[in-house]
Amino acid sequence: METSKNKITKDKVINVANLSRLDIDNNSLDSFCSHFEKIIEYIDILSKADTDNVEPTFNTISLSNVLRDDILKESVSNKTALLNAPKKEDRCFSVPKIL
Amino acid sequence: MQLHTLTISEAHTLLKKKEISSKELTRAVLDRISAVEKDINAYITITGENALIEAEKADQAIASGNITPLTGIPLSIKDLICTKNIKTTCASKILENFIPPYDATVIKKLKNAGAVITGKVNMDEFAMGSSTENSGFKTTHNPWNLKMIPGGSSGGSAASVAASMCLGSLGSDTGGSIRQPASHCGVVGLKPTYGRVSRFGLIAFASSLDQIGPITSNVTDCAILLNAISGYDPKDSTSVKQNTVDFTKSLKKDLKGIVVGIPRENNELEGIDPEISKKIADAAEIFKSLGATCESVSLPHMKYAVAAYYVVATSEASSNLARFDGVKYGFRDTDKTDLIEMYKSTRSKGFGDEVKRRILLGTYALSAGYYDAYYKKASQIRTLIIQDYKNAFEKCDFLISPVTPSAAFEIGEKNHDPLLMYLSDIFTLSANMAGITGISVPCGFSSENLPIGLQIQGNHFMEEKILNAAYKFEQATDYHTKKPAL
């Protein structure tokens, strides 16, 4: 890995924050950048490991798709599903206008 | 008799003989909580009234001859396991008022067994941390020394057991979050094999690593709680079909002929406290005196484990925590009229700094141009870690190692430096990467009278073996009988 590619800049952190739907305010941007840089610098130790021809593992129990018969089962009611909604209207979750 | 200091099995015997009632026992635990909570800060929600109702039901069940090993036993629950009609916050402002409309499968199982829930206990927000300092609400204190951290992320669980504020607890372990606080608080904590216990209703941090497990004051109680929560659950497609095992049955087996593996890397690590190394060497001698032999083994990829773990765990977390968007549940910043701005503001106000840091790190590791260098590479190293364990378990029955590089540190000592905090998980997180089981059992005290834990790791679904080893070790020592002076 090239070091320049992994250099953590404020713009990079702001971009990743945007992708994560987070705002990092100006007061904490410096500390986020410096922690981030230190962590990435440490994580770059991974590049030293020889992983040629090694298959990645994404789960440890050899999972395959788990299917079930398409039979109607009891589920939560509309009322229950909406119990924790911060804003609702009729039988729906309410969100700010998107169009 | 101080009822709150009873173990689960002691209390069960007395309940069965009708020498005590669950109501008396539950009252004693609630009184204890009232007396020491101000010092410990273990509980986020205390469900005293509910607990007494459950206790009464348990007493009725016992009177009619229906008693399980957990009937009428007061337990605390880490606040990321959903409890129907009881607030479940994940110690996060974003879920401060979340009341689950359903029970997690483990809670259903505990209720069916007649257990009494005393409340929901503190943790690092979304289980991200090693000290409970990342809680959005309060910092839990170590009952052995109130200036010290109790460990994390299941710090409230471990502290509540150590301080006799419940008879046992459920925690969760993604990289050591059961074993590490158990070690720091001088209690027993077991991370089951991935797939042993249903994760349905556990609010996810990193789905391929998370497991729910027991934290108790001794190994027998640990086996009792594991019995109650284990088993296949169709609601968790990663749970594994297993034969029903009674974990209390294998505890007393002889250790003659057993081979204990000691990873060479235990002592090669920079920064490990010599006091800890000494206790692990002493533990090896105890196993020898019990008839086992010790063999040196190697886990050569352990040096990459922390880095690989933090890539995998944060990547999964960044995806899992996308659900907290202020729409379906939890906090929403209602001032924002634009959808994207609402998401951003809600999440920025709702999540604490460590959670944000991990979401950022995970998003970065998964983003275009970095995936191969980080997520894929870390997942390949995961394969190598699994291979290391496979090789080791060909030579030995279980592995012994420290749980932590040092005894509990002071509150505030490491929370300014996330990386330093991450490195304290070095001995525990490989088990999660490999999906194997591990237990922490008390193995001594530091010169400052802080508990030290011994980690025993076993291959997939070898809980019986490590519980047997932990029990024999416990019976050969008296550390589990010591209680903090509070």
C-alpha cells in the first residue's frame, strides 16, 4: 500500500463521515483525524502478512442460505411496530419530505 | 444469612427446600442494589417492582413443585439484550427511550426457566469499549477498587455480579467483552462458541463475532446459566443445531491425560505485566498438579489479530448501525426538515465519539479503493488465525493464556487514546475471529489487590471441556471465594 493513499486528511474524514451519515463538527475534527490516523497507521501492519492464496473467512460456521417454507406466521402488529417511532402518521412511519 | 451473597446453586438448594422464598431473595438483592449502586453505577434500569412480581410467580411455581435451577433466581441483563416492555438502551442516547416490543430468545428462555430479572446493566455504548467509560449515561466502578474500571463492554454485568447486586448476569462478547470484565472483577465469564446461543434480540455490534454468554460468581453457576440459554433458534439463522448438553454434568471429570496448550506468544507480547505472566505460569503448575501435561504451542498470526479484528468488527458495525436513522425507533432530531440532514443530525447527536469513530473506520475500510487492503485482507488473516487454532488444538485439549495484559486500570487512564484501549483486547479477540469458546476464571490478585483472570480457550463446541478445566482449577484454588469489601 502506498503511504500517500493512506494519508488521513481532514477532507478524507469529512468524506467518510458524509458516507456514514455523520457530521463531525469543527471542534472535534482535529481529534478525530489524529485518532483515525494513528489507528490506520497501526492497522497497516496487515500489509505485512503473507495472504497469497488464502481464502477470506466471513463467518466461522460454514453458513449457507437458511430457507423456510413460505407459511404465514404471526408477526408484530402495525400498532406494535410503530410503538417506538419518533414520528408517525396513520399506519406509517413519518419522515421529512424527500421530493 | 446474607441472601444476596448466595451463589445460584446455593440459592436453588435453599429455594427447593423451601428454606427461603424467591421474594426474600429478590428483596435482599434489591436492598443490596439500593445500598451500593451509588458507588458502583452498575444498573441503567432497575426493575424492582417487576422483579418482585416475577419472584412471587416463582414462589408459586416452586410451591406447586415446578422448579428449574433458575426458578426464582435474580439476574441482571446487559442493556443490549431486548427485554419486552423494559427499556433497552445499549447505553446510547440514540436508544435512550427504546422499549422493545419483544423478548430476545435468551430472555424468553430465562423467563420460561422462572428466573427473576432485577434490571438492565451498564456497558460501553453499543458494546464498543473495554472499560464501560464509553457508556452514554455513566461509568461503572470496579467493586474491588472504585477508582478502577470494571472492564468492558459488559462492565455492568461483571460489577453487578462481583458486588452481589444479582446472582448472575448475561453479557455479550464481540472481542472479549464478557471475559475481560469478568477477569477485572474477579468473577467467571464465558464466551460460547459462535452459534451456540441465539443472537435473536441482541442488538448487533458485529454479527459474525457477537455471542451472548453468562457472567457468574463461580464455574458451576456459569454451567447452569449456559444450560438455560444454549440451543438452536430458528429466529437466528446463524445458530447451530446441537445435541442438548447438560454442562453441569462434566465439571468434575478428572484432568489426567489432558494436554494443556500454552501459546508461546503469551510472553512475547510487549507491555504484558510480569505479575500477569507469573499467575499464568502458576496456573500451568496447578494444571500439572491435577494430572494434566503442558505443551508449548504457537499462534503465529496473533500479532495481526488486533488490526484484523478492528477492521472486521468496525466494518460490520458500520453496516449494522446504519439502522439507527431516527425513523423506526430511538432518538430523532426533529428540527431538521431535510431527510439527509435529519439522518446526519440524529446520528451525530445520538452516538458517542467511540461509536462514531468505529462507524467511520468501518465505512473507510469498506469504501471503494480500500476494500482489498483492509476488509478483504483482514478476512484472509481471519482464515490464518483459524488455521493457527486448528493446528494448536491438534496438539492439546485447551489453551491457557492471560485474559488481559494488566489488571484493571484507572478510570480515565486510557480513554484519551483509543488505540491503547484496543490493544488491551489482544488476548481475547482471536477467539471471536475464530468463533471458538473461551472462559475467564479467577487466578489470583495483583500486588494492588485487583483480580486477575485466567483464560481457557477451547475448540468449537468444546464448552464442556473448558468448563471442566475451569471447575477443576477453581476447586484447586480459593480466589473465587474472595469478595470485594464494599
